[in-house]
Amino acid sequence: MEIKLISGDITTLKVDAIVNAANSSLMGGGGVDGAIHRKGGSEILEACIKIRNKQGGCDTGQAVITTAGLLPAQYVIHTVGPVWQDGNHQEAKLLRSCYLESLRLAEAHSLKTVAFPNISTGVYRFPKPKAAEIAIQAVQEYARMYQTKIEEVTFVCFDQENFDLYNHLI
Ligand code: AR6
């Protein structure tokens, strides 16, 4: 599995799945979630409503998958990152789980190319250096632990600070 790093807007990527930093309601919001719903159109929200009606949203650290609507990607994997409190509320474990569960879901759908934003590092205020470490470690460990058929994982950094951190670590 190849790990790539780019800076830019995740909604422009033509990959099998882009990951969304959603909230547990799955009803959209700001940041990358807002951009995905805005550009992907109503089909994504309709799919989220169906999931909500079936299982009542998505827990922190878990992931669900929908169509990508009008986006160039094929699917959106919605995962819910932890809100940073003080580091003593399982934030690290839950953030790691977001990456692992998203990859498991991609694998279950036989997807080959997946792109991640920097989950929880915006509105949810997770410290960026720690979040970058967790994200990269989780993806690398996933590739080592499982006989994955996922070919490519791209980290998409929207802000320069995250790009510099990832660039240093990868
Ligand atoms: N492409 C890639 N990354 C982006 C984009 C984009 N178009 N836009 C922002 N980012 P955030 P969170 C980066 O706040 O912290 C929403 O309201 C941004 O620079 O989107 O997990 C949800 O509904 C940051 O590094 O997500 C939830 O309520 C990263 O995406 C809540 O925010 C994550 O920032 C989730 O908060």
C-alpha cells in the first residue's frame, strides 16, 4: 500500500473514497463536512438520513459509507472524530479508530484508493502534531497488520501547518 501526501481540497479528488470528518448526527456541518455536502449535492444527505433512520447516526470513532453524489470520488466514508477535551477522554484511541474503521469499511467495499482529511483538527480542536502522528501510525499499522488490497492512501492537508507536520513525519 502506498501512502501519499498532498495539500489541497479533498472534494476535488477522483479516488474510490474520500473520508469525511463528520459529526454523529451525519446531518452535515462546517469545515470539510460542509464542503463535501455542498459540492456533492443532496444525494449524500439523503443517504445519511437513511443510515440515521436505520442505526441512529454514527458513534465517535466509527464510520459509515454513502454515495459521493456529484463529487468525482465514488464514495464518501463518514467518520466521527473525537472532540478534543484534555487528552484524558480517549481522544487518541478514538481518533486512531476513525482511520482504522474507515480503512476496514473501504476494504469491505473492495475500494483501492482512499483519501483522508486531517480528522478532528479543525472545529474539534485536536492538537495537530499529535493527530498527525496518530493518523500516520494507524494507516501504517493497518497496512502491516492486514493483508490489505487497498493500493493507495492519500493524506490531504488543507492548511499549511498540517502539511508541514505530515511532510516531516512521512
Ligand atoms: N478538504 C480537505 N480538508 C479540509 C477541507 C477540504 N475542503 N476543509 C477543511 N479541511 P473540520 P473536525 C480540513 O473542522 O475538526 C464539522 O462541522 C481543516 O483544515 O472540518 O473533525 C462537522 O460537521 C482541518 O484540518 O473537522 C463536525 O461537527 C480538517 O479538515 C465538526 O466540524 C478537519 O477540520 C468536525 O470537526
